[in-house]
Amino acid sequence: MPLAETAGGWVITDDGRIRASVPTIAALAGAGARVIVASHLGRPRNGPEEKFSLKPVGIRLAELLGRPVAQATDVVGPSATQTVARLTDGDVALLENVRFEPGETACDDGLSDRLAALCDCYVGDAFGAVHRAHASTAGVPRRVPHAAGDLVLAELGVLTRLTENPARPYAVVLGGSKVSDKLAVLGNLLTQADRILVGGGMCFTFLAALGHDVGGSLLQQDQIPSVRDVLRRAEQLGVEIVLPVDVVAAADLAADAATRTVPADAIPPDLKGLDIGTESAQLFASRLADAKTVFWNGPMGVFELAPFAQGTRRVAEVIAALGTGGALTVVGGGDSAAAVRLLGIEEEHFGHISTGGGASLEYLEGKVLPGLSALA
Ligand code: ADP
Ligand code: MG
């Protein structure tokens, strides 16, 4: 959940994930259930930390639900027990950040028992956390009757359309920073997609694998053999890999940097490639034009800085237009979703923007997701 610190404390800068949780909570409360909401925020390391408190989340949740939300000041302690005991039918309570308990990420039996003791049954709706085997995602549903929530079912419905018989051509756009983060999903997508377009920081390891000079661009030298292997397998499988032909480069990563567009196969040694160029964006648009299914993960450049945001904007606009035209378009990845919102592109123009970047990537890698297995 994106938060920012202000003079008045921590404020929510993007409430997309809270909004996505509302329908299931509202349906349960509307049906008369006493709903206990458990969630996490950030990565607190050693117990409770004020900046990771769910207090602002509870306030926003109550506004969105149009119902009061009783907030506990701990996860399974006296406040949680008391808050839950006071609920009547149709009430909603929010526990404190489950990661304030060290047993959460360890899927500790004691914590799982105590969480399970608070409830009669469990609804798993945290799609963004289903790739984690934690107490609140896997421990509790192993102990009480359980079901998947509507958000999890909707996310799975879309991801299944990507993996089972996608409408073709199926094009994948990958970007972001490190190629090492994306090799596993790339390996699996090679057996499913017709085309894979690569931009962002990860494209430079591809360009280097082809023998090109990438100057000072982001390069993972140790991943070159794996990338060569991807290129070989793509050729064997008849999957087209599309790489940038030009890049927007600068000497420094700065909002006021002087930029130059240079050929992707000859980046001067003193420059870093920080976005795909206009010709590349055009090439990507042409390789997307007839796609019936598109999965996009990872921005095309350092979109956080205006001089390097154009490539991501153009590609996002092309994908949005395909979605409006009837193709299935799916955006997965925290930064990609943030880019869509930051660039002011209407979210409704995409078929689906996943609330779980890591979870959707791991699903597309073909991995078993512990939070889903526990709901079976
Ligand atoms: P997602 O969260 O959508 O999966 P990633 O976390 O993999 O995406 O990558 C997002 C980050 O990649 C952004 O912060 C962006 O600035 C960075 N990035 C994109 N292109 C480049 C580039 N050419 N050089 C360095 N960083 C880049
Ligand atoms: Mg990211």
C-alpha cells in the first residue's frame, strides 16, 4: 500500500488495494457475518512500528464501506480478543498489521492457532499475498473451514485466461529493472506466448547477450548465459523476441538530465539507457497491433522521471487501446500498475490490473501458490 509521510502523519497515496478488498467485506457483512479483517502493510522487522500501523487503512476502509470499522491495537492480543468479542452480526473489525507478529512470516503454529481461534471460518481474499506461506494466508485456512474471496477468484479467472488457451496472437511486454527477477516467468512464458517484447532495464542484458555495447546502462553480466539460453529457446519454439532499436540515454539519472536518443546497438560508454526510444515504441506498437491477448509487466523506462516516461506512456496507451478494442489486456506488477495511475491513463481501459505483482508473476511462472493451495 503506497503511503507518504506528511506533517500530519502517514497518509495513503494510492488506495487501490483497499478499494479492491471492499466488495467481499461488504458482501460478508451484508449477509450478517461478523467480519474480522486481517492484513499486512510494509515490512516491519521487529514488532510493531507506528509507520506500518493499519490505523489509516481502517479509517479509509470505513469510509469506503460506509460502516464503522472497529480497530484492534494488536493482532492476537487482548485488544484483538476484546474487539472481536464485542462484534455483533454485520459488524467489521480490523486487526493490527499481522506482520507485527514475528510468527506471521514464519507461518508459526502458535500464531496460526491464535488467529484461527478468533474466527469460525476464513475467507482468503488477499491475492497480493497468496504466494506467501504465512500464518494469515496459509496457517489459518489449514485450521478452519475456508473459501476463496471474490477478488482472489477474479484474479485467478483472468490469469487462467492467460495460461489456458489464450486468444492469439498472445503478446507479452516485459520491462522493469532486473532481468534476474523476470527469468523464471520468461522461461514459462516462452511456452505460451507468441511474442515477447522486452524493454526497461532488463533489455540491456539482452542487448549485451547479442554482443552490443550498452554503455553505463543497467547490465547483469552474470545473467548473460541465461539470457542467451532464453534467446536460443525462443528461436527453437518460434517465439519472437522484440528488443528496442533505440534508447533515450543520459549521463545521469536526474529529472533535468540532458537526454539523447541513440541506437540500441551502439550506446556510448558514458551514457545510460533509461527509456526506450520513439522508434522502439513504434516497433512495439506494430508488434502489438494484432494481439488478442496482452500481458504487461514492468515499465519501459524510469517512468518516475519525466524525461524517461514516454516509452512507458506510449506502450501503456497502445495496450489500453487494444483493451478498448476487445483484446484481453492484463497488467501485473506493482510498478506497472503505479505507472498506469501516475501517467493518468484510465484504469478502466485495461481488462485487468492485478492487485498482486509478485503473486501474478509466480502464478505465470507455473509455481504452486501456498495461499491458494490452502484454500483448496
Ligand atoms: P514491476 O513492479 O511492475 O514488476 P519492476 O519492479 O521490475 O516492475 O521494475 C520497476 C522499476 O524499473 C522502476 O522503478 C523503473 O524506474 C525501473 N526501470 C525501468 N527501466 C529502467 C532502466 N532503463 N534503467 C534502470 N531502471 C529502470
Ligand atoms: Mg516492482
